[in-house]
Amino acid sequence: MKICVLVKEVPDAAVEKRIDPSTGRLDRSGERNLNPYDTHAIEAAMQIREGGSDVEEIVAVTMGPESAVRALHKAVSLGADRSVHLSDDSLAGSDVAATGYALAKTLQRESPDLVLLGQQSDDGECYTIGAVVADHLQMPSLTQVIKLDVEDGAKLRCERQAEYGYDTVSVEMPAVISVGDAINEPRYPSLKAIMGAKKKPLDAVAAGDVGIESDHVGEAGSQVQCGDFKPPPEKAGGEIIEDEDTDETVEKIVAWLDERKLL
Amino acid sequence: MPGILTYALHYEGAINKNSLGAVSEAAKLSKELGSQCDVVVLGGDDLSEELCQSLGGYGAQTVYRVKGPEGLAQPVVDAMAKIMEDQGHDYALFGGGLLGFEIGAGLAARLRAGVTMEVTEVRVEDGKLAAERPILQDSMISTSRYENRGIIIGRLNAFEASEPDGSSATVQDVEVQFSEFSTKATMIERGEQRGADVNIEDADFLVAGGRGLGKPEGFQLAEDLADALGGAVAATRAVVDAGWYPYAAQIGQTGKTVAPKLYLAAGISGAIQHKVGMQSSENIVAINKDANAPIFEFSDLGVVGDLNKILPKLTEAVKAKKAG
Ligand SMILES: Cc1cc2nc3c(=O)[nH]c(=O)nc-3n(C[C@H](O)[C@H](O)[C@H](O)COP(=O)(O)OP(=O)(O)OC[C@H]3O[C@@H](n4cnc5c(N)ncnc54)[C@H](O)[C@@H]3O)c2cc1C
Ligand SMILES: Nc1ncnc2c1ncn2[C@@H]1O[C@H](COP(=O)(O)O)[C@@H](O)[C@H]1O
């Protein structure tokens, strides 16, 4: 079985994210890191391998600018055997549908039995790339999976929380599964794995290499225009108490509650 | 006539509340556009004529009834793509919910349409729809406009269901040839309730616990405080998925929506999917050790500190105050 894991480089959570008003796109300067949600997808792949399924290969796949190589190195240090980096100027400004299409094209060349991805990207927060990719690959798919078991090497038994409680769904492979962050506790990479990550094969591909039609991607190929960025309506900021002396803090909370007749 | 197609999810003989919101919103918008609002439903014999017709009360004109598996996205993508192409709908609109994200994204891929998710407001501009969505952890709002077709996926509770006016929709049975891959996911069990059946919706005082409680036993601190306040305990999805607390106590996108007099969050980061289920609470108090936690952006009183130190003393102080 071959598993591809989709990973993305995102601004570090500790850094303030902002829109560059001149381009209308996310400002990509500043510290960047592997999307934390994707570490759960890599860990899920590792657990399938360690759980006794015959996993020949775990391949990390990303679409992004040159700097995204670091996210791939991180993914490899967490267990991927090699990585694929789709990078091309023509892809800049792709919307969700175009990004999903480009990733699907890249995945097609790998013919994976299973594509795993994170529940959301920290910057895009679209929750949807998996379903777009699956439709292009013509594979069954499910998002928000928090328990994933391989059955008979050909099927997946998936559990997830949906609108009315927990659903258990059987999915035939090849399939695209996005995992929720409660699925596992990702491991930390060993120093040795971090040092060795740069030596693992990294395949850099351009849009033409994987048969991406240029009028389907980038700004021109995107079907949605985003603009008119504005701050949300101002909300009166709440009161803040820093807990230094807990007795005092508690006194203040009780007074606050009492003032509002909540006690 | 261009129009808006929506999807209505149903379970145990009732249409989902978010879907009714989507139908109402689509009906309102299509009136402004001078077009019509239609609905797709998928299921078996449980989709009675009466249930389908009742969507007319919310503004639906035609209800396309398709025989198929309920609760999975891809068969719905097949159905909606076919109907949108046959009938010429320009937009698809979904209420906030998990399935809407999956169906909407699949449709965008299939029809090569523009898609926007987490939408909080839709308006008509020059005869077209424009959708607003908060981005970057709700720090900005962006507006989407569509080149051709547009797929709009609402945020939970963004679209309110209108008062049904008693009108009846036309029900049309449609046969859909499902894609081969759409039939490769099958529901084994649907809607399993995990953990005890607790009631949080009737409580005036809720103490909600998140991953910051550290371990399942951490919920004792929340329960003690809830007892002292005379309320109940709620939870985030993170701790429910981890099996620390029952599903019935979950608040948020795939849980309950509440608006108690007091909502006290302990060890909760304040993710958007949680926020949508509790932001209408009258008073929001948050205890979190991380001063940058998003929850402080929408709490009325924020306490930056360790809940293990604060909660036990707070419980005692509340008891003392009430006794005194
Ligand atoms: C489609 C979808 C649907 C979802 N539906 C829901 C839903 O219905 N409901 C829901 O809640 N979530 C939902 N989520 C998940 C949501 O995105 C978050 O992952 C979840 O709400 C986080 O839960 P949490 O706040 O308990 O955990 P975390 O985000 O891990 O936050 C824990 C917080 O505890 C604080 N903390 C830690 N230790 C202490 C201490 N000793 N004292 C004080 N503070 C401490 C930390 O600083 C942190 O802010 C959904 C996600 C998706 C993608
Ligand atoms: N540019 C990208 N390259 C590779 N994977 C991506 C990319 N964008 C999103 N993903 C994957 O899709 C998941 C969901 O992202 P999103 O739909 O943007 O919230 C992420 O967790 C990643 O696994």
C-alpha cells in the first residue's frame, strides 16, 4: 500500500497573519512552519504502517513556493520516506478549487492507495481541499476522521462526528481521508530524523510535469475573487484579569458575577 | 430562469435546522435575483411527500427527491451536479454543517465553480451574489464574487430559518446515476450517541471544559463549580472526541448551540467551531493560561491563569457567597 500525505507550509501560529493590501493575498513573509494539523495525518500514516499493514511508501506532497521545502523536510523527519514539491509561478493565487485540482494532478502521478490530509490549514481554514481532491481523483472520501482502521488491506473503517452523533463509515481504497486532530498525538521527530531529512529524495515538479492545464490554476484559473478586506465590527473588549494572587483573582471574579446578578 | 439550489439534510423524519436556514436564505436571495429556490433531498422511504412539501413553507419551489444513501456527501454531489446542469442553477447554498462543506467542495470540483466556506452574510450586487466570510481567525472579513457558478457554504447559525408560511413545494422524483466512486463509502452506523445523555440546553449556568482540563478527571473541577452555581457542564469537541466527556454535552458546529445567562469556559482555546455554538451567551467568562487564546477576543471577562489553581478556590468562594 502506498500512502500520500498532503502537507502545507503555513505562517507560524505565533506570528500575526495579515493580508497584503497590494496583492490581496496572505502576507507570506515571516516565520513559517508545517501546518500543525498535517502532523496528525503523517502520524496516522505511521500508525497504519506500524499497525502491521504493508505500507511500501509514505510520500509527503505539497504545493507551494520554494520555502515550502522546509515543510517537506519536517514531514520527512516525522516519518515520510520521500516527498514531492509542486512549485510553479503559474500556481500563485489559486483558489481552493484550483489548488485541489493541482494537487490531484500531482497525486495522480503517484497512484496512491490512500491520500491523507489534515482537517484544516492554519492559514486558509477551508476544511475542503480533501473533498476537491477526491472528486478529481474519483475516489471516495471522508473528512474529520478520528479513528481509522485498515481492514483486509483494501477497506478503511472510519469513525467521525457528524451532525447527529458519531458515524461509522466503511470506505473502499483508493480513498482520500482528512483526519481530525483528535485522531492521535503526533510524535516528536528524533534529532537523527531531523538531520537525515534533507537527504531523503525530494522530487521537485512544475505544473507542466504533472499535466496541469494552465488555464485551470493561478489567479486566471480561479473562479472566485476575494476582495474588500475589512476588519469585523468592533466589539467592546472584555475585562482581563491576570492571575497573580489567586485569592484576589477569585474575589474579583465573584464580584464581577455578583454585579451581574449571576450568583 | 437562474436560481439557487440548496440541499436539505434529514434525520429520523425531520429536516435539519441548518438546512431550513439555508432554504430560507436561498428563498430570500432568489426573490431579489428574480429567480427561484429549489432543494435536493436524498434518502429512502423516510422522505415522505409531506416532509418534502413542507420545505415550501420556507420558500422552496421545487423539491428534487432522489433515492440514495443519506448522510454521505458524494452521492449528493452527483445529484446536485446533475440537477444544476439540467436546470441551470447558478448557485448552490448550504447551511452550516459538516456535510455542506464536503458536498460544496465536491460540487466546486465537479462544476469548476468558485466556492466560499464559513460564510456569514450573502447579498445581491448587480444581479449576482456576493458572500462575506471572516478569515484569519476572524480578524478580517473578505468578500467573494463569482466568475460563473458560485457555491456558498454558510457558517453554523449564519442563516436563520424563517417562520413557515404553510406553502407547499412541488415534489419531483429524480433518478440519479451515482458515480462509481460515490458508492464506495457506506454507512455502517449513523448518529451513535457516546457517553451519558446529559442536558445542557436548559441550564442557565454552564461551565464548559476543554483540553486545558488536562485529563478526564479534570472535569471534576468543572462539575464542582457547576454544582455551586446551580448549572451544568459542557465540553469542546476535542475532549468529547478524546472520550473525556459525553457527546451530549458538546457545544459547537457538530454539537449544540446554547445561550445561557453565564458561560464559563475553562481551558478552552475558543476555536471558531466552538464559538459558533456559544457566542450568543449573555455573559462569557474565560479562564485560560495563554493570554493570546482566541477565546479572550469574545469573552466579557477573561482570566489569564492556571485553572487548576483558580477553579477550586472559585467554587469555594461561590458557595460561600451563596451561603452568605
Ligand atoms: C468541521 C469541524 C467541526 C468542529 N466542531 C466542533 C464542535 O462542535 N465543538 C467544538 O468545541 N469544536 C469543534 N471543532 C474543533 C475545534 O476546531 C477545536 O479543535 C476545539 O474546539 C478545541 O477544543 P479545546 O479548546 O478544548 O482544545 P485546545 O484548542 O487544545 O485548547 C485548550 C486550551 O486550554 C488552555 N490550557 C491548557 N492548560 C491550561 C491550564 N492549566 N489552565 C488554563 N488553561 C489551560 C490552553 O492554553 C488552550 O488554549 C470542529 C472542527 C472542525 C474542523
Ligand atoms: N497547498 C497545499 N499543498 C498540500 N496540501 C495542502 C495544501 N493546501 C491544503 N492542503 C491540505 O489540505 C488540508 C486542508 O486544508 P484547507 O482545506 O485549506 O483547510 C491541509 O491540512 C493540508 O493537508
